Amino acid sequence: MSSAAPFGELNPLSYVVLTLIGRDGASAHDLVQMARRGQRLYWAGAASKMYAEPKRLKRLGYLDSRRVSGKTRERTHYTLTERGVAALDAWLVRPSPFPKMQSEAAVRVHASDLASDPGAVAASIVAMRAEIEEQTRLLDEGEAREHHFPHRRVQLALLHSLGRRLLAAHLEWIDEVERELAHPAGRRKQKEPAAR
């Protein structure tokens, strides 16, 4: 292993998994549930990858595991090894890049001048409000559970603050898209100077 990249086999998902496992440990099922309960605002990943990555990290020596009883069957409970803690410690202080975005809504707005009906494009964007309501509900649930994690109280509050701002920004933008694309004729009339 090169000294220049001591944790070179780790990828962004690896760090998400190590972070979610944290000091108390977690099963792969727990990781998927955490992702479904609101982590989507900060990280999008397929459930299959969330199940596979802990196994890979264990093979590489970043995680340890033991079998524990679950509600219906035994589960594998993962915990950080010293190597896992060292990898997180090194990663946490690296400069954070701006988030990678994959917004279909933004691409649709960008191409809306090609649409036969820009108002229909606006309607496709407005439909996102239902998903934002669901994400808001999940944030509410997350905030209600914060007291279960006193060691991460400040961190969870900061994450929830970011989540609320992201959702609020999207709602404001959706309103703007609706005004600009759904009613372009009315907007033009408002901008035209009154005849003298």
C-alpha cells in the first residue's frame, strides 16, 4: 500500500458507511433504513450498495462484525476497527468539495424553451412539492429522534438545518419556475409599459 494514499481503496460511499456505523455500530439493514429516513437529502445510494459495502469494508479491515439477534432473524452488526477510525479521522479533515448535483428538474427547466408547452414543464416541476412534503415529514421524524443520539446532538441539528434549507430553497425555486414558465403571456403583459 502506498504511503501517499493509505486508504486508496475507499470511495465516497465507503466514508458514508463508516460514518453511519459510527461509534455504536450498525447492521446493513440499519444503514438502508437510515438512508431511507432522510439521508437522501445528503447522499443518494442504491440499497444494494449499502448492503454490499460493509462486507467489502470488513474484508479490507475497516470494520469488524458479530451476529446479533434481530426481530425476525440474526443480523450482522458492524463496528469500526482501529483502521476504520483512522480512515475516518484522515477523511474528516480533508477539504469538502461542493456537492455533486443530479437535478432532473434543473435540466428540464434548462430545456423548457424546446418544449411545445412550457407550462407542462412547469407542472412537472411543481409535482416535486409532494416529494418535498415527504422529505419534510422524514426530517420531522429525524428531529424527534435526536435525543436518542446525545453524542451526535449538535451534528444532527446541523444536518437537519441543512436539510430544511435545501427543501425551503427548492420550494422557493418551484414557485419561481411556476410563475415564469406556467404563465409567460401574463408575465409579458405585466412587463410591457402602459400605452400613453
